[in-house]
Amino acid sequence: NRRILTHDFVHRTHWLMFRIYYPIVLSDWWMDDWISKVYPRANTLRHLDVQVHHHTWATGGGGEPIRYRVDRAHEKFLALELQHGAATIVAFRRQHCAAG
């Protein structure tokens, strides 16, 4: 999937800004959307030389891969969490970066 980051790594600055990896009100599906959209594109890098193996077989019965069911109840939190995340990034930059 090239539209969102399904396997992500963040810099330690992310921890300094947010104190958590993802907003606690989001689950599974919505965490991928949040991390993919909260940072401006200029601050996101895809490493095409990094391979991540998605072990869906680990949760499937009899070796069959399964995917989780999307909990749509958490979708309603995404827009607000993106706004909060963007504001957190702006505030951090103003406080810690010379150019703001």
C-alpha cells in the first residue's frame, strides 16, 4: 500500500513531541492513517531498501493468513487527532527550532 504507512519508524523527536507513538483513542486501521497524515510529506521518507515481513500467518488458524476487522467506531477520532497532531508539531517547532 503506497497511500499510507503500514509499517513505520519514527525519530526520537516524535517521542519528545507526542510522548506516545499513536493517539490512544485510535486503533489498528486508524493508526496507519494518522501516522501517514500527521507529518507533512516533506518530513516523511520511504526507505525502499527496507523490507518488512508482515506475519499475518501468526494470527491465523491453521497457517491461513487473516486480517483484523476494522473497528469503525474509532474513525470519528481521526480528524480531531490529526488536527491535534499538526498543532503539536507546529508548537514544538516554534519552541525548539530556530526558524520556527
